[in-house]
Amino acid sequence: MSKGNQFLAIGSLVVILLIVIWMVVWQYVKREQSSSGPLITQNTCSYNWKQMPLDVAKNVRISLQGVVAISSKDIWVVGNAGIKHWNGTQWQPVLDEAVQQGTWTGITARSAHDIWTIGQGPAGRPQAAHWNGKSWKLTTISIKSADIVKPTGITAITAKNAWIVGSSQSGPNQQETNHTLILHWNGRSWLEVAGAQIPAGNDAKLTGISAVSAKDIWIVGNLVNTTTHAPKPLIEHWNGRNWQLIPSSEDHPSYHTVRLNAVTAVSSHDVWLVGSGFFSGDRTVRGTSGLIQHWDGKIWSYTKISIPESRSNMLASIKAISPTNVWAAGSFVNPNSRLSGAYMQHWDGQKWNIITWPRIYGQLANNTSVSITDISGTPDGQIIAVGASVVFTQNPPIGDAARNPTQPFILASCH
């Protein structure tokens, strides 16, 4: 064989070998991405994410409503299937009989041995439970003035100072007007506390609470005019003596109405809230958009954020780890597939950065919708978001008949 042919043969072998190596590496990368979770498509914060699967019955509708992360080896989630605990290796169900009934809607922690959760019992009555580091114990909530009580948020400042917010209705009719619900724990019992005076003719619900100190607490919610049915934001502040109404930010030029979902307080001059704004017009431009407002110690104001390419998105939860590390989480609807996905906003001290994910979350099927209800973070920076996922049996998704039972969804930053 001539030298020219030898070089040609060797060159061909090298090319073939490189192609084989490239194919092997590509398959490995695909397999790694599939097994370890999705890569962020807009990775402005340099975070990767993974799922934390929760083993539950597949034929029962289960969703998660709250999460609190004390450390990467001590995480609690709550929902309509009770309370689950992550010990650093696996999720374990809480077997305490006292907390196995009903639906849990919120959770907060002062430490690993001082945790509160709230919800509704089997008969729809409000319930709260406390973890002392060894076991869960139910505490009685008695509200004689209401027939229907829905706790939605909780915060604990000391062992003898905790607050619950939500809504209540007097009368068995589900159409009765809602009233704000505020309860205070004094170390012995939960007592109802009067909130700020709500303008007459409004349905009122509280959705979130966060405390800077015993004399500096914020709650958010919504008012709905009982005649026009138009919603308005509701913000109240506790100064150590009473609850006072605080004006929301001035009307946003793009939003027809606004709803508030959650609040997180860093300091007396650094508080954030999230929600959604409805923008109206002709049918081609109607929709909802996630929003964030900031309190600087004097006024609330809107802050600029990027949003997913969707006419239907909202922010459900927000948690501050530090003044320069704040996370908000929510969901958006893909306009093409009509499936919902999770997205987050991260505050780095200078601006909010959006983080979204591809359609596939680890091992989730293509026809899967995901919604996020709550978010938490450990002191060293791991972020945990919870909610629900559902696989639709037809695409585009149409109605409950075309889907499998809702399943819990947990998304965690790689740590």
C-alpha cells in the first residue's frame, strides 16, 4: 500500500473513531441529564435542579401545599396526604396518629425542634400541630363565630408567639361572605385577634404572613367587592399593638386587577410580596402575569421582573434567605401545549433573574403539567419548591377525564 493510501486509511479510521467517541459521549450526557434532573434553560444564577420523588399511591390525588427546609437533611412537606420528612436519604411518612387526618396547608419552623403546621381536619375544622423534636401534638383551635375556617399561612416568632392567618365564613352556605381570620398563639392556646377594619361590601381573605419581629409583622390577602366582584390587594401590618391597613403599590398601568399570594420580610425596610395581575383587552391579549412588590420602609412599589413567554403565569410563594438571596416561585402555561410548568425568580441584591425549565423534569412524561405552591430555603442556600404534577392522557389537555390523578412534585437545587 502506498504512503498516500496508508495516510488515507489511517485518517478514515481516526474520523470513524472520533464519531464513535462522540456518539458514546452524547448518549452519556443524555442519560445523565435524564437521570439527574433538568438543566436550567436560563441559568442566570448558576443553579442546577433535581426532583426529589415522593412514593405515594398512584390512584389517589395528592398535592403538596407547604414546605420548610431546616437543612439539606431536615426538610418537611405537608399536603392532603399528611406530613412527610426528608432525613437526607429518603422521605418518611409521619406516623403520629394525631396528624394523619385532614389536609395540611402551611408549615413554618423556628428550629429543628420547634415546628408548626396548619390545616383542616376531617370535618373541615381548623387544626394546628406542633413538633417538639420528638413527636407531633395537635393544639385546639376553637372559633365559635364561624362555621367554615380556612387557615392559609403561619409564622412563629418565639415559643410563645405565633400567628395564623386565613379566612372564615359564618353560615353553612359556601356563598357566604368571607372574613379575615387572624389567630395568635400565646404559649398556651390559640386566640382570635381582630384585624384591621375592612371596608364594607367586601369579601376578604388572607393568604400569607411573615414577621420581622414581635412588633413588625406583615400579612397579605385580597378583597373582592361583593357587588362588582372586582378584586383588590389587601395588606395589613402589626406594630405590636394592633393591625393596620397599609396601601398597596399604586395601580399598575398594565393590570386591570391584582391578587396577592405571599409575603416575606427581611427587615423593617426590606419586605417582598408576590401575586398575579390580570391584564384585559381583546381576547388576544387577556391573561395573568406574575408580579412582585417591595416595601422600602415607607411605601410599596412594583419591581421590574421578566416573565415567561405565556399569557397565563403567576407567583405563588416567596422566601428570603438573606437580603441578597430571595426566591419566588410559581407556574406558567405553555401557550402551545397548554401544559403548565414551574418557574422561579431570584433576587441577587441587584435585580430579579428568571429561571425556567424545559418540558421534561427528570423522568416526568411529556404530557405533564406542573404547578408550584410553596418554596423554602436552607441557611446554606439549598432551595426546595413543592406543588403537584399531573399527566394528561391526551394532548392538548381537556378536562379532568383526560388526566391521571394528581401527584406530589418536589424540585430541589443541586447542593
